Amino acid sequence: QVQLVESGGGLVQPGGSLRLSCAASGRIFNINVMSWYRQAPGKQRELVAAITSGGSTNYADSVKGRFTISRDNVKNTVYLQMNSLKPEDTGVYYCNAPIKTLPQTVVDAWGQGTQVTVSS
């Protein structure tokens, strides 16, 4: 089965930076959009950033100017460069992608999540 695996989370001080990676593996035919979500305890999961295979991006207002999403279509990997981190950025970050495993079959795949903690 297809899988998304995140890495790169950790504990950083306010103002620090982290780079998250998410690699898709398994039977993959095509991935049009890859996204990053985050969720804090007791709060709803929210979209952080998204990117299409053509490079079009979308960001939550709260992260514009600080986060940058990118992807490597050959490696089926999406990245999230996070700069000027704030305590409110703390949460579990998940990558998401509707993955075509066959021309007519789409799987809504989610990663296992990686913890990002911003604290002094």
C-alpha cells in the first residue's frame, strides 16, 4: 500500500528553523497535490500549505512569509521549510496527498505525523 512518512520535527526555540520532509512510497501512479497540515491538542487539524505538481502554492495566512513548501516530483517528496518559528506553530505536522495508485484509483494518504515543538 502507499505510504507517506514525515521526518524533521523536533524541539526548537522561538525564532528557530526546521525543515520537514515527507516521502511517498509504494505503488504510485501520480500525485497532483501534496499538503502539510498541523494539529495541536484539543484543536482541529488545519491546512498549513499545499503545492501542486506544477509548483503552484497555497499558504495559511499565519505562516505566509515564514514557511516555504516545495516538492521533488521525481522523488515523490514534499518539504516544508519553517523559519522564524513561534510557539503557536507547535503541533503535530502531517503530510497529505491524494495518490493515484492506478489511473482510476485514488487513495487519500496521510503520514503518521511529526512533532514540532517551539518553546524556550
